[in-house]
Amino acid sequence: MKPQATQYCPTNLESKRSPAISQANRPCLIETSIVLITLSSAAGAAEPRASGEDDIKPGFQTSLSVILGASQSKPSHATTSDDNKSIDSLSSEHKEESSGIFGLGADVTYTFDNLQTQIFLTSPELPAMFGESMLELGVSHRLASDTKLSLSFIPFISGAGSEVWEDPFLTGNDRKETDQETNAFRFAAENILQLPISFEYIVGEIEIENEASGTSLLDEPGGITSNEMKLLKRAGDFYQVSLGGSVPLTDSLFLSSQISYTALDAEGEAQSFGGYGAGVKLNYMFGKYVLTGGLNYDSFEFDASHPVFDKVREDDRLSANVSFTIGEPLAFKNTHLTWFASYSEADSNIEFYDSEEAILGAIVGYSF
């Protein structure tokens, strides 16, 4: 049985890539009853580290985490969940949902004897609108100039990725789920020209296993035509380019920021879009404690009028989060404890796609 999963991406967890970019620096964990995923360690994650400051040793390094929490949400009508399976109309009020979060995480890195090259298995940081994946496998290498380059592959894994509705616009009956198959490659560079600047490029493709968007409205009174239904096809190619940086404001306060452009060239023009995003994060360190706060904003405009709602879709997305991390709580060596809270909302000019979510939780981690 596939878990019903949604996505939470805390900003304080360490990435094997740049700490300043990639969708607010957020490895993703899956919200479900029981799930095993790869997850970047939170130990020391909030501290921006200059090149060469990492405590790197040859061989394997592993981080394990347990995540507990709860979420309250009003999902988009396009979002799959048991409570959202049936809608009375396309303008129905969004249902409020509550769920618990339990997750197990593992992040594995192998460092070669030269201390410059690493192979890593970690959790992917795909833009949320392109779905989820369970793992990312890649290699990184630090050049003589101290610039770090990485290349990785994010594969679709059946049963562990995202699901969408075959026909999101079906009303009065239960909608059927189908796989959204996402495969992507990521290239990243950090500490460019020995400056705290990072660049990242993600490119990939999306396939919908059983695409039936608009079928229930085909040739119905007030519905859509077969040509209009073609505008709703969601499969296509996507990319995201990001540029970020991190600077110390004081000895204990660090500011990170990033800007990005994201685009999807879908088979259906009404599903194709492009848009810009920006994020900022503050880290305050005192002793073994780290306090982190982040704010992110994205705005997307679609290419053609939506045939179901007769307007060009425009989305604005805002998210905010805060976390508090304790290193080695109760003197347990190589452990960390993080409390986190987040809030996100998507405001669309088509109410069908509006959503909001709040999450509270804790992460306990051990590294070796």
C-alpha cells in the first residue's frame, strides 16, 4: 500500500550542496504514518561554513534522524489525500485536514582519501511543484581554487514519489490517483571565486502515468472541447536556476539569501509556467544552540488561459519557518535535537489551487 504523503521541508537541515540556495536550503521529509527516507543531518546545519572548515575525514559518514510532528492544512483541490478525494464542485470550500508526522532519515557520504571528492546519498531538494523523490545520488569535488562542484541524479522510484489525480476536475465522485514520475539532474557550484556565492541548476522531466485532466468535462454543457483538454496535459520538461550567498553580520549572526527562476514547458500550454522566487534566512548561534528563521516568496504566471476556469492562472506562494537546535543535548555525543515550526500558503487567482499548511515538530539525530 502506498503511503499518502505530503511534503515538509525544514530550512535548518544541512545539505550536501550549497547552504545558500536550493529552495530555501531544505531537504524534504515525507509526511505519512511510517516512512524511511534519506534526510540531511541537522547537526551543525544552521551554521554557514566557509570552504575548508568542514570536518572531513576519509571513509563513510552517516547521519540518522527520527522526526515527529503534526500538521494542520487546507490543501488545494489538486492535492491528493483521502479527505480530498471527492469534491462537490470546482468551487467547493477547501477542507481542513490534520495529520501526524513520523519519519526515519538517513544520509550517507563517502569521502575519498584525497579529501576533495565525495559520493553522497541524500534527500532531494526538488521544487515542490515538481513532485517528490526518495533519494538523490551524486558526486562532489573541491577544486584547487576551493570551488566545490557537484553533480547528482534524482530518480523516480515507484511507490515513493508524488501522486496526482488522474482528472482533478471530476466532481461528485471519488477521484483516482496516478503516479507523477519525476526524474532530474542537478549541477551546483559553491564558493565560486573563493566568495560565499553559490549557483545551482536543476533540469528534469515529468510524466503522468494516467493523464485524464478534463475528461469529466469533455463535451459536457458548460464543459470543454477536446482541443481545450489538450491544454491541461501536465507532462513536460522543467528547470530551475538559483543564485545564492551567505555573509556574517556578526561573529554569531549569519544571513543567507537566494533568488531563483523556475519554468515548466508542459505539453498543455495552460499548465506551462515561469516565475521568480526569493528567500532569506538568518542563523543566530550561541554556544551549542542555533536559532534559525527563514522567509521565502515565489510568484508564477502560466502561459495560456485555463480552459476550465477561463483565465490565465497566477500563483503567489509564501512560506515562513523557525527552528531551534541544541547540539549534544543531555551530553549525548554526536547528537542533536531540533524543534521546528513552519507555515506556508499558496494564493492563486483560481481558488481551486489555493492552499495553506502549518507544521510543528521535532527532529532527533545521531551522526557517526
